[in-house]
Amino acid sequence: MATILHGDAVTLRPATADDVPRLAEIRDTPEVRARWRGSADLLAEVAEDLADPETEVFAVEHGGRVVGAVQWYAETDPEYRHAGIDLFLDPSVHGRGLGTDTVRTLARHLTTTLGHHRLVIDPAADNAAAIRCYAKAGFRPVGVMRRYERGADGSWHDGLLMDLLADELT
């Protein structure tokens, strides 16, 4: 049976092939594309993301419709075991606390159910809204990763590594 997670305002359920068009539509909005650089074929790219055995992708639902996706991966080396999170939401729902609810809901599952003691997330260093969102869930800045990711314009941009220990989840 698939894992369905319930937050205060969102429901996270395993994303399926039926979600690909909607998730590609969200990924193609200018606000999301600026942060989630993608290929010209977003349908294929989103389908590949869902098929990646290294990650688990949840559709984020609010008010009965898909408003984004959140995914996580695990570092399984016992010496460095942790989980990482990444997400995107439809810009039409930004500023409503759904990002924080999504992160908290998944973080609670990763720490409580799956036993991860540490989680990481790595927004662009200039993405103040995402950084505030993650901080509300308990993530703390660790440091700037210089020239960490290539932007849509082809230049390198800094990322902010943030982490959360299980007992810091708010």
C-alpha cells in the first residue's frame, strides 16, 4: 500500500504517471523554471523523475488539486546516513504556508517513520522565500556552497546548505 501523508493543509501521495502533465505545467511556470531548470521536454523530464529509483516523489495536494511535488532521497552509507528533500509548488499557492506544511509533513515521516536523524535541503542562496519556508520547519543554514548549481542563464549560482536534526523539527 502506498504511503499517504497528511499535513495541516496538504496531502502528500505518491506521484503517478497521471500527475506528469500537471507537474510539468507547474514546472513550466516562469517562477518555478527559474529555480528548477529543465529541458525543453518537461513531460519526459518529470516522467524520468518519477521513475528514478533513487528518489521518492510525492504529489502535493491542496483543496483537491495537485499544487506541486516534493521528493526525497537517502544517503545510505551508514557513516553518513541522512535524507535530502526538494520541492516545487505552483506559484498561485505561494505565500500560504503550504511549502512549510509540505516540508514539515515529509520531514516528520522521514524522521519518525523512517528513522533519519538528519535531513538536508539546498535552496539557491538568493531564494529568500524558500529559505524562510525551510527555517519555519526547523532547518538551519550550514553554509554557502559556492557556484553550486547552473542557472537557466548558464552561469553558476551559490546554494545554501541547510540541515535539520530530528529533534529540531518544529
